[in-house]
Amino acid sequence: MACRAIPPLATWTVRSPSTAKGKCDGVIGVGGGSPLDVAKAVALMATHSGSIFEYDDALDGWQKVRADVPPVITVPTTAGTGSEVGRSTVITNTEIEKKVVIFSPHLMPKFAVIDPELAVGLPPAVTAATGMDALTHNVEAFLATGYHPMCDGIALEGIRQCSLYLRRAVENGQDLEARAGMAMASMMGAVAFQKGLGATHSLAHPLSAVCHLHHGLANGILVARVMEWNADVSRDRLARIGMVVGGHGTDAELARGAVRFVRELAAVIGIPQSLGAAGVEVSQVDHLADLAAEDSCHRSNPKPCTRNDFKALYSAAL
């Protein structure tokens, strides 16, 4: 894949006490979603005061983010979060076991260097989990409420890319075509979910903060279940997903086929089929449900979610 030339960092001089002290002009993030999110968080706090959690999007913290954030370059080595092209960073507040989303256009990386060769050595299990994260982003963005045909189109193509390349990337990490396809799906998911996400992410965030599950793994376990739960209000959109992944039949048949496709893909690439198999315990469900209800992602879910809904979904997934 061709990459744009990167001008010297000196052309991006940032005049702030903290960056001047370190003689730094910007931040380069290399790695998976977490390192890239950290890079954006470091850039934010280089010019902003207080605790990073004061900028929580759920508290309208985006209004506090100024334009003087130093430039960030991202170099992803996984294909999952899409953080390389996203305008948010997700940081876990370990004191309260909660993932916090900081969101602002000023956090958008200036450049993203996308090279599928950087993912060649990624182990199959990590390829699978990050790939399910990309698929979930695209699925939830397409099902999310709101009117955004451009994001819908991008999400559908992202789903198609996952249907073509995720299994191949897991089975043969040297397959550069598959790696490139998943890199594209990752970026497309992050662009599409500017429209919104859904209940899967509200369920997954506490699983990472409390149970330390990989975010993509948590999404992979739950996404088909949430698609099925949303089916009564999302049949038409699920049917369009079913068509994209090669299904045929009536809308009802296509919708069921979409759920079946996601469930079977997760199974064949080695995603555990239950939360219990991933180490989650029944005793944790009440606390997880509390946190899921507080998470902001479900605000754009196609149907409203209550704490009892989250508790039921966690319990069924065990």
C-alpha cells in the first residue's frame, strides 16, 4: 500500500511548556489499539491540565479539548481498533474499573502509516481477536441509529472485507492480501463508527476493565448475540448484511444468515463461544451490568437497553 510522504516534524513545532521541555514536536504511536490510544492520550495531556478522565466524552469532556494538541503519527501493527484513523482514545480508569472514551477531532492523527507487512508476525489468536473487533465496529456502525448513508456504505464494505479476509489472515499470517484487506476493514470500521456503536461495546468495555478480557475477544464473543437480540427492530439492516456476506432468500432468512455468519466465523477462527470459557464468573455479572448501563455506546443501539437487558445478555453469554 502506498503511503504519503511525511514532512519533517520540525514543521509541526508545538509551543507549549511540556513539549518544549522534552524538545518534542509530536508523538509517534506504534503497535495495536492500546499503544495508539496511549499516543493520543500523551499528546492530549502534553498541552492540557488536570486528569485525563476530566475529558470523558460521557461528561461532554470533548468541549474542553483545545486545538493545540501536538501532532500524532500512527503506525498500526494489528487490524482491529482502527485507532490509527480515529479521533478518540480509550483509557481504563483502574480505580473504578471503567473504560473512559475521550473523543475530539483534535485527537485525529495527522498521518497513518498502513503497512500490512507489519502484521505478518501477529499470532493467530491475536489476529482473530483484533479482526473480530474490526468486524464488530462495522456491524455496530451499520446497525446504529441515525442517518449517515456514507458511514453505512463504508461499514457494509468493511463487513465484506472481513468476510473475505479474516479467516485467511488467521489461517495464514503470511497472506499479504488478507492482511491488507483486514487493515482496510479496520480503518473502515473506525471511520464508520463515527455514526455510533451499540450494545456490544457497552457489554465489552466492562469485560476489559473488570475481567481483563481483550477488547476484540469480548466483542467476538458477544456480537452475534447482540445482533440476534436486536433482530426484532433491525431485520432490514441485518438482511443487507446477510446479502453482503453472500446470503440469499427473504429478508428474514438473510437476517438470520447474517447472525449465523458472524457466529460461525467467530467459531472457526477460535473465538470462545461463551464468556464462561473466557474466564468470566457468574458472581461478576451484577457489577458488569451496572458498568454496561453507564457506558455511552449503547445510546446509539437500535433499541433501548436497560441494566436488566445487559444482565440478561451477560447471563445468556455465560
